[in-house]
Amino acid sequence: MRSAQFVILGPGALGSIISAHLARAGHSVVVLARGARARNIEQQGLRIKGLAEITRSVRVLTDPSALRAADYLIVATKTPGTQAALERLRHVQAGVALSVQNGLMKDELLADAFGAGRVLGALANTSGELLPSGEVLFTRNVNLMLGELDGTVSERARRLAAILDESGVRSSAVEGILSWEWSKFVAWLALIGLAVTTRTVTGRYLGDPDGAWFLVQLVREAARVARAAGIELIEEGAILPLRAILSGSDAQAVAAVRAAGEEFAVNAPEHRMSALQDLEAGRRLEVEETFGDMVRRARQRDVHVPLLEATYHLVAAIDRINSGSQPRSA
């Protein structure tokens, strides 16, 4: 095929949610997939349940070399293998490229593949779970934020946000997208660290006094890396009470986290972080491109992050043991 309006790389939970909503709204959508997931979508279409009930057929492309151009390329894969996946898409003329992945490497990888001028920053406070049946359980639809990497809001960011929002995936264009991305990431790292090690629902470890203390220390270490990088963290960009964690005493910070845990216990009692879902399904975790990347950024800026580094090594070990993979080089 020569071109498409929307191309979604990685129709897992979030990629499927975005694709299905855009297709239902009448937009031309192509998903880049492979293996069992590609076959499932070809045979049964995209199937969403939960916050929305959608079944839509979309075109599935298994050979990236067949694609020549896309108005919008949205990367929604898990972070491992992103660089290799983008290498196979370098030939594509992408009008706008963005990633809704976790971590900070995503914008840099897209800029390397397509040029920084074609890249929008993005932050998804949207989530779901890919079920063994191939259906996706849509669980969270708060906001998908878009913005230029230079911190401004452009017409193209507003236009794409409007398309997504009108399709049913809540979205908006924002200033300072890198602050939003970093703010989510410092909280995400701490949440993942607790989710993978405790293997329980989010509200339970947030509500535990020792779990809350551990999380507070992780967030504070990651925040020091953000400050060294010249990034201002904002409360709105995280799903944790960042202001209380970073400016309050230990007792105040722990109390704020435990209060957040109580809210999860009431409003989302079964909420599980995506990494915990992956762990329980035997899938590889996002380690090197998230924890490893933050530790490397800390080293580059001479920021001491002992607890974050220890958690990185522990999560890496859990990932290898769980998946049966070989140790990385020391």
C-alpha cells in the first residue's frame, strides 16, 4: 500500500483503543502488527469493551516496507524493540509522528528516525488491558496530551487533539509537553517498581505505610534527575500527588500517597499497572528503556539515585527470571 491517514504501530491495549475509536469515527486506519495479534485482528477486527463497546475491521499490515506515507504515525508498542521497529519505517514519509509509550526515549528515537520537526510530544493518561481473547478492556480515559517539543502549542497539535477527542479518546493540546512527560514518568517509575515487586493492585501498595514510603523515595530521586535536566515537574502531569511528595515532610508525603491509595481502593479497586499485567502474562517488562534509561540519565548528570538504581536491578532480575531470558552483559 502507498499511504494511509492514520498508521498505528503496535495494536496492543492502547493502540487498539486509539485505532478502534478513529475507525469508528470514519477515519482511515492501518495497524502495523505481526504474529498472533495480526491474525486475531484480521479475523475478528478490533474489539473494545469497558468504557466503550466497539468492534471495527481495520487494515492490518505485517510488512512495514509496503507502507510509503502516513499523515499520522502513532507508536503504541511496548518500549523494547522500538529502535529496531522504527528502523524498518525510516523510509515512510510521516506528516506527524508521535509516541504514547512510557519513558523519555520515545521522542528522541522518533526524531532520529523522521526528523525532530515531524515529532509531537505525547502523554497518555489512557489505559486498558489486552485480554487473552484478543479483546481490549478499556479502563481509563482521562486525557491524551499533545504538544510541540519546544514547549509550544501548534495548530497541528490542536488539530490532532481535536480529531482524537471527537473520536472518543479524550485529548488536548498543551504547553510544556516535556514537563508533562517527565512528570508522568517519575511517578510511573515508582508505581511500576512497587507493582512488580509486590504483585498486587495499585491501591494496596499505595495504602501501605512502607509501600508509600518506598514510593516517595523513588519519586524524589527521579525528580532530582529531572531538575538536573532543567525540567519543571507539574502536579497535573502525574497520577500521584507530586507537590506533597516533593515539598512536604516524609510524614506528609507518605500520608498523601496513602490517601491516593484509598482513592484507588474505592474508585478502582482492581487497578493494576500495565507492567503487572505483563508480568502475570509472562511477557517481557519495559526495563532498559525506562528504569535503565533514567539511571543512565542520572549518571550522565552526576545525580546520586541509589534506591532507583537498586530497583532497576531488582526489576531487571524479576523480568529475566519471569520470562526465562538470558542475563544482559554486566
